[in-house]
Amino acid sequence: MKKNNNGQLICQLSAIAAMMLASSVHAADAFSADSEWMTGDWGGERTKLIEQGIDIKMDYVGEVGGNLHGGYNNDKTARYADQFGLGVALDLQKLWGWDNTQAKVQLTNRNGQSISNDRVGDPRAGTLSSSQEVYGRGHMVRLTQLWIKHQFLDGKLDVKAGYFGEGEDFNTFPCEFQNLAFCGSQAGNWATNIWYNWPISQAAIRVKYNISPEWYAQIGAYNQNPSQLEHGNGFKLSGSGTAGTVLPVELVWLPKPNNLPGEYRVGYYKSTADANDVSKDNNGNDAATSGNAYRSHDSKHGYWFVAQQQLTSHNGDASRGLNIAANATFHDKDTNVVDNYQSLMFVYKGPFDARPKDDLGIGFARIHVNDDVKKNAELINSSNGVSDYEDPLFAPLRSTEYNYEINYGFHVTNWLTVRPNLQYITHPGGFDEVDNALVAGLKIQSVF
């Protein structure tokens, strides 16, 4: 796979840094299965840096997706997408004596192609989810994090400011699957054109208040700037192109029934940017037939629920056992393509005594397209006099897409996890005309 100049630059910098720092490593440290990092502890220098407040971050995620059966185009092939990360987390109390203050800088570079775009999904609209969650947001280096955080009032009040994305703090969710419908902040996946997940950063501030050890509430303000999605704007820090502000608010509960951790989130977001109606004009008529422009709304909104709970331990070992997780998001029907989404996941950590750090996961997700979006497409087809799905003028009618995944995470070393998986997509893109698809995947996660 050919890399662009930005991709080559970050790869070369990472490789040079790794070689320089690994040169002082005892041979047993680098690539040690027990090490937290592939390059080891650099002869103890890495631990010394962390003790001084400097934690260097280097990581890699690669994902393969191959269409085994069905989909829009059953010409079998495989696609590869990946992401390199390079950054540093700083404890400014240790470094400069700034009490209760941390900072972080993170660069990311994505490359590759997605099997979902033209094999699983109809190229006219793709799929709603993606079989390779790491794909997207351009083949380029991006500034993903540049922030500083300080705790006040004996740690009760936590303020974070700089450049980062909503999904770092709001509607957060781990990424133990390969399909996008089970990975990361789901509100951002379905809130059309307003909530930009990783690796996009925006000028932002987040204020969190710890009500008790089990409860906290938070509110944020994020610059909504579509120009930051454009190729070449990965390091854009100016406000030019701003369309509005995304305002999320969330309440989080962290119980530990039977000493097993849980996390429950309920949240709401509002965007102050103008948003077009999905079907109506300013007179309340169907824009597809009236010929008038689609009505403009002065905001859009939605809300979410997240539940994660460890249900069991394994022979008294709380690091192993069965975990359950559920997500649900609901969005403004006047302006959003997807109006609701739900998922349910089960992950068993340490299923076998011989493999205590492996995990086994299974997930189910439903993504529903707004009925008004489908009605609007029907009216467009009627006005164009087309009814054949294969006609280039035909506007595909979207309804509901279902995604399923089963995977097994091989904890090869403390710095390498390999996760083969099988995915099944029903009605890819929400189209009844597209055959259900079976996708074989492989996810590689490594920390350098």
C-alpha cells in the first residue's frame, strides 16, 4: 500500500525515535512479552521519564476486512486500513510544580481503504456503519489532542481546555470490536455532520464536577467547524469556517455492585449551527416535489444512554469475567439521517485459564434511518420518473441496517493484541436491495 508524504513522515519519525531509544535497551527488554511496550523500557529511561512526568505514547492499529459473501459487489477482495499514533502525556505537577495539572499532545495518521465503501455497500451511499472502524477522515497527519487540564477544590472540579473531540469525555466507549457500530462514541457516529469523533480535534472546553466517588456531571462546548474535516487542515487552529457550537451535557454513575465495576451514562447534545430539514421546505411542504429549498433549522439535538457492567468474576479473579454493555442514541428527526441506534455487547475477559488475558466478544447493533429520509427519496424517484434500483438516477431507499460481530482477542504480549473477527451485515446501508454480507476481519493493536 502506498503512503502519502504525511504518512511517510510520521512513520519515519516513529521508527527513528524507536531505534534511537531502543539502542540503550538491554536485548531482553525489547519485544519482551511482559513489557508494556514493544521497544521495552529503554534501559530504564522510559520509567524515569514517566516518574519525571513525561509519558511518550506510540501506538498502531491495523484492520483487515474481506468480503466473504454477499454485499453490493460479491467480487471478493480484502482491504486494509491503519492508524499510527505519536504523542506525549505530561504531568505538569512533576515537571514544573503546577499542582493537579496535566497536558497532552497527540498526532495521528490514517491510511488505507474500506471494504464497506464499494463491496459491502452500494457506492452511491455506502453503509451506515463500517467494517473497519479505523478507516476515515483522510490520509493525513492530524493534531488530535492539544490540551491542558487542571483540578480545583481538592479534585472535585476538573477543567480541560484546548483542542480535542467530544468522544474523549462524553458518550465515551472502549474499542474492543472492529465494526464501527460497537466502537467508540456512538452519538458522534450518527449525529450527522456536527459531532466529530477521533481523530478530529476542535477548540473546546470541558468542565466536570465530581459529586461523589460514584457520581459526576459534566458540560462542554466544542467549536463546530466543518473545514477541519478537509484534507490539509489537520493542524488548523484558527476559527475560520466556524458554523456553530456543540454543547453536550452528561451525568455519569460509577457503581461497584459486588465489587465489580460499572459505568452508566445519560447525556444530551445541542448544536447551534444551522441544519437543513431532511424533507420539508419553509412552507412545510415536501421540498422534493415543491422545488423549493429545504427548510433551515437554527439547531439540532439528540441524547444518549450507555451502560457497562461487569457481571461476574472468574474464580474470584476480578480481572476476568463476563461484561455486558449497551448503547442507545436518539437524534433530531427534522434534521438527522439516522434517528435512532441501539447495540448490545458481551465480552468475556480471560475465558481460558491457559489464556487469562484473552477476551471473547459478541455484539449486535441496529441503525435506523429516519422515515422522512426514505419518504423524501421516494418523492425524488417519483418526480424523476424512475423506479428501477439499477437506474443511475434512482435515489436508494434506506431503512434499517443491522450489524453483528463475534471476535476473539489474542493477548499475544502486553503490547500486542490480535483480534480475528467475523461480521454479518443485514441490509447494508439500510437497503433491502443489497444482499446481506459476511465479512472476515483482523484487528491488530500494538503499543511501541
